[in-house]
Amino acid sequence: MMLFLTPDQISVIITFVIGLIVATIAFFLAGRLLSGVNAKFTDALLVALFGLLLKFVIDFGISLVLVPGLNDIVIFAWNAVSLLAMFIVWMVLVQHFFDTFFVRGFTIVVIAFILVFIIDFGINFLFMIFFPGP
């Protein structure tokens, strides 16, 4: 049995890879700016990876299981839930890995979150244009 990926699932995978690159760079630069030498590139990679992996699992699960029977509002709500879960995981991990308190950690996460959200929206928009649904 072969596994065929739909354009929605491909967009989730591409969003994950590009988001990981963007978020890692954003976490590293914002971490260096706000917490100094406590921010290492490997720590930024781990923070970005765990948060985006959680979002990827939620989004990919939604596209595999739930999408055919749901309307756009419910899918948007699940996407918002996955973004919120990613944000919370990032908050906890940034405070742990970068040795910061709440305000600096929050600022670092907001910078990375905005960049990943813009990239996520842009890639999904492009896939909607190039691969319209039935």
C-alpha cells in the first residue's frame, strides 16, 4: 500500500522545514540580543524543533483525519489551537534553555512567533492558490 500525500499535507511539511529554519535563526538572533551569551545555536534549534514539531503533529493529524468532514471555521480553530500550543511550549523552553525570566523570554518568543506565523500563512496561501480544493 502506497501513501499519497495531498497538497495540504505537503504544505504542512514544507511549512515545518521552512519554519524550523526561520524560527531557529529568529530564536538565535533574538536570544543573543536579549539574553547575551546564554543563547546558543543548538539551544535555539531545539526550542524551534520542539515547538514546531508539536504544531506539525497537530496540523498533520488534522489534515489526515479531520479535514474531509469539517468546514473552514473548525479547521481555522484547530490551527489556532496548534499555534497556541506551539507558543506555550516555546515560552517554557526559551526560559529554560536561554536562562531568562518571563519578560525577556516572552519577547524572544513573540519575535520568532510572528516570523513563523507570517511564513506559515504565506506558504498555506500559496498552496491554496496553486492547488485549489475540489
